[in-house]
Amino acid sequence: MNGDEGQIKAKRDAAARARRLAAGVTQDEIRRRMIRFADDLDAEADALQASIRIPAAAPQVTQMQMQVQQGPPTKDDPKDPKA
């Protein structure tokens, strides 16, 4: 994670924390200010994310491997000494 990605994460974490704290505040004006602050932090994180290019996660590729189960030799198998 580079510095910009760390700043984006820190801003989003702080916004989430402000919203959680605002839920417990009883005064309407203070709650509105905290939510506005959280919205501002999210907007700053959005702007920072738009200004940099964060590489997308590598696509997941699923491969299937077939396994052939070998059964016992047939009675007419020339390689089988018992036949």
C-alpha cells in the first residue's frame, strides 16, 4: 500500500468513525456537523482516489486438472503376467 492509498483508507476510516460517534450524540447541531465532517472526509478520499490510479486486483483464474484413475488390468491384458 503506498502513501496515497494509506491516506484514502485513513480518511474513510475517520469518516466511518465520525458517523458512529454521531449516532450517539443527542444534540442535533453537533450530530449534523459530525456527519458533514464525515461527508467531507469521504469527498476528500474520493478526490484523492480519482487523482491516482489504484491498480485493480489481479483477476482470479480457476483451472481444473483432470486426473485419470487407473483401474485393475483386464484379464486379456498382454502386460499382465497373471492372465
